[in-house]
Amino acid sequence: MKDDTRPPRRAPGRALPGETPLPAEGVGITVVGVGADGWSGLPERLRTLVLEAEVVLGGHRHLSMLPETPGQRREPWPSPLREGLPDLLASLDGARTVALASGDPLVSGIGTTLIDALAPETVRLEPAVSSVALARARMGWPAERCAVVSLVGRDPRPLLRRLAPGRRVLVLSSDAGTPATVAGMLVGAGYGESRMTVLGDLGAPSESRLEGTAEGWASIPAEKVSALHVLALELAGPVGYGLATGLPDDAFEHDGQLTKRDLRASALARLAPSPGQHLWDVGAGAGSIGIEWMRAHPTCSADAVEANADRAARIERNAGRLGVPGLRVVTGRAPEALGDLAGPDAVFVGGGATRPGVLDACLDALSPGGRLVVHGVTLETEALLADARRRHGGELTRIQVETAAPVGTFTGWTPARTVTQWALTVDP
């Protein structure tokens, strides 16, 4: 059922739709991790490697610490990085090249970017001790008992989905302003009593430590915060929504167009969110399916397709508040709005299934193993789904949910509208 003309999901060495493709062959780069102790902390072997390179790439801070080397070309990373990187790499023309990075280049570093951009076998890595390892050592936190979140150049709101009482989180900060931003989010989420420790210049003679609580962080002068630091959080606050599917309906801002809690849990159980996979949430309403799909794992991604502009804006607000601001909201109507989306691993159709071409477009987009779940509440949609099951197979279920509510001075059952659910896994 796969339509090969649709844009593929991202793979190493391949650009996302709209990105400039990066060269995949002909460039050999050694990435050298540099600790906070700088040039003097590199072993002799790596210093020789850097000095003998024809080209050295790196940030201004790293390049400025190198001794003068006549004839050596030194290039700072372009800004913005992704847009300028193709031309920079193309200009190397096979020269012996070293790229300088902070600590471990694969911990939210340039090493990851280069491996994604180039054939992996052309990138050689020489890591230093990572800032994460040093931060764990300073805090006495075993690796298996803390989480790591990178906010380097990123929206900080994904941190919100990590909140849980007693949890320990190491935050890779973007700059000296990150702790204040994080403190504000923690206070807003009821986590003002959380302990915050700024571990500055880890591994350098100027290493520092600054401690406080989220609610008291505003009293700490900004100039005391090192620009290069890891932020350690010891979270204290209420039990939140958790990571299981089926969040309370009032977790979402909505106008009534919402896949309700029990139906949402049923749909997501069949959509089966898995690490690295991509979802289309078609007729997204409040965006609840796409949001919960992305909350299942940090590498899950989703497109929420919604024709109503007010609802599309509401989806964005819900996604940010629930810690998945990376949800892509597409304002448009299926099937026309589906043509330029990255290929899905799963598709949910919560509205518009009877619109001509919608089900066919969703089925055509799925590769073997892909999952499709469609909900309908009208007789017309039910008839459509019964015919789809006859033609394609799958599971057809009618779901009736009743909730207890007052009936005068007594309590009775109030039924919600019955929903027909069709679920299909595409055969290999």
C-alpha cells in the first residue's frame, strides 16, 4: 500500500522535506572532544592530530585556544548551522579535517550532526569525558537513576513531560539564562520546591557550583551563573499526568472536538507508539492523539492535520503545555493536506473519514507493519468502515462508554455517543 512518491522519513545522511541535502561522500572528518580544561587537557596524540590537520572546524571558543599553525585553515561553524553546513563541507575538498567539540561529541554535540549529515564511516570520533559524566560524578547520581534532557538551542518545554516527584534530571543548558527559564517552568507546574544545582565549567580549574530552589532562583544574580554548565534538578512537586495513554479530558483545551479519554486509550493501544516512529493525526480536533503519541517516547513525532484554524492554534497550545512542542500542526483539509507530509508509521483518523479520498490516501501512505485507526460516530461512517473491513480486514469494534452522573437526588449512568472503531495493521 506504500506510495513511493511520498516523502520518506528522515534517515542518516538524508534531509527532511524542505532541508538542504548534505553531501554524503568524499569528506573525512575526525571529531575531537575537548574538555573544559581546553588545549592543555588533550593528550599528545590528539594535539598532534589537530596541529597536523589541513582544516580545523569548531566554535570560536575552541579555535581561539589553539596555538598558531602556519598554513592551517580554520573555520568557525556557520550560523545557522544546518543552512550553512552543506557549503562548508563541500569546500573541504578531501582535505585532512578535524572538528573540535565540547566533551563527548555524541552528547547533544556536533558529532551527531555530522553523522546525520555524512556517511557514518567518514566520521571518526575521539571523545573526551562528557559533561554528563562529570555532572553525575559531582552529584553522586548513578546513570540508571537520572534522566538527561538537552535544551541546547531547543524549546525548553519538553522538560515538562519529565516532571515527577523525586526524579533526578540533568539538563544540558543552552546558556546562562537556562536556569531562570527552567525555574519559571517548574514554579508554573507546581514544582517550586525542586532543588536546582548549576555545575559550571566542569573539569576546568574555574569549576563552580551554585544551588537554590526553583521558587527562589529569581533572587540569584544572573552574573553568577556560568555560561557553560549542566543544571541538576531534584524534582519536588505533585504527581502529574504520568506517561500512560488516556490523559484526563481536562488536560486538553478543547471546544468539544476531542477524542475522549477511554476512546483515546483504546486508539493508542492499537496505534502502538514506538521509538522513532511517526504519526498522522488526521482531523486532529484538540490534538490529543498526536500529543499522547509523542509523550510516549522523546523520539516519537507526529503531524496533526486540522482544517479549522482556531482548533489548529489550540493544538499548538495543548502540545506546548503537555511537553511536546515539536508536534507539527498542519492547517488544512485531508486528503489534500497529506501530500507533503513525511511518511507515517501509523495514522489516526478522528474526523473526516467520509470525505472522498481520505481513507485511500491514508492506506496508500502506510508501509507493511503500519497501523491505521479510524473512529466514526455516524451511520454513514460506520457503513464506510464496515465496507473497509470487508475489503482490507482488520478489527471492527463498537465502543460504548457510560459514566455515573446525578439523576435528581440519585446517581445513574449517562451514556456517551457510541463510536465505531476500525483498526488495521498492514500486512508485510
